[in-house]
Amino acid sequence: MKQVDITEAVLRKFPEWIVFVIAADAEGQANLMPAGWVSFCSGNPPMVSVAIHPHRHTHRLIEASGEFVIAWAGVGQQDLVKQTGSTSGRDGDKFEQFGLRKLPAAVVKAPLLDGCAMAFECKVAGQMVTGDHTVFAGRIVAAHVSDPEVDKIVNFGKERYVAAQIKG
Ligand SMILES: Cc1cc2nc3c(=O)[nH]c(=O)nc-3n(C[C@H](O)[C@H](O)[C@H](O)COP(=O)(O)O)c2cc1C
């Protein structure tokens, strides 16, 4: 091992999963953004956490609603990751702009997104400011999987979004 600048070492963190974080306002107006900083953080009760920068429109929606959906991006959604990751819901409806099909969630107000590999509906159980992001820990209140099953995509860095062929 050799000691290096922290930034240089962090660049070796890839691959990482890509999820869409979907949230909605009180009127049901939904938004989505891709996120890589996501992790399961409790088994019982099942919980998942995601780090969101306070400038994101999604941050405002989660704080206001106390709910969000985490949906693993499926094969074929590579362009959508780029599109929804370079635009903000503050400036318009991304579901409309990119012709996305919403699917109804079972518990939360935010919708699911067609084409994702799996999705968890979450209620915020806690949040913590971590430097320049906020980690939202969500208690999973409902879960969905693609049927038929679709492969997930992983981020290898430098916008290389690759299919992870994990289904049998
Ligand atoms: C692959 C990828 C991963 C990203 N991961 C995160 C993340 O973990 N947290 C975050 O705050 N932003 C992340 N972003 C940036 C947001 O998706 C981006 O700023 C988005 O436009 C915010 O949309 P919004 O303003 O509609 O919420 C990521 C973007 C990409 C393309």
C-alpha cells in the first residue's frame, strides 16, 4: 500500500449501484434523481439509507413529505440516469419530460418507476447531516421486484453504466 491523497483513493470506490430516489410533494407532484450513495442500514426492521445534497429538489421533497422510494435502475435506463442526473425537478416535471411511466406505490405518495429492477417504499426514520449531504434513513414499508426480472446496472465511474448480469 502507498498513502495517497484521499480524493485519489475515493475514485477507486467503484463499482456502485445506481438507484433512482423518487419523492413527491403534498399534491402528489413527483420527481426522481439518480443516486449512488445508498446503503442498507438495518435488517430488522429493514431500512435503507441514502445521502442527498441539500441543493437537490429531491431533498426538499423528502424533508417535506417524510417519504421516498428507492428504485434500482434496470438495464436500458442508462440514458435516463444521465438525463435525470443532469436536470432538476425544480425546473420541470422529469416524468413528463422523459416520457416515464409511473406505477402506483402501495403505501407512500411517490410513485414507482416502470423498468426498474426493484423498489422499496420508505418512511423517513431519521436523518443526519453528514458534511455536505444529508443521510436519510428510511424504514422500508413495502417492496416490489420486476416481473419478469430485469438486470440492474452499476456505475463504474466516468459515466460508464454497465449491466450487472446477476440473474440466472
Ligand atoms: C450516477 C449518479 C449518481 C448520483 N448520486 C448522487 C447521490 O448519491 N446523492 C446526491 O445528492 N446526488 C447524486 N447525484 C446527482 C443528482 O442525481 C443530480 O444533482 C440531480 O439532477 C438532482 O435532481 P433534483 O434536483 O431533481 O433532485 C448523482 C448523479 C448521477 C448521474
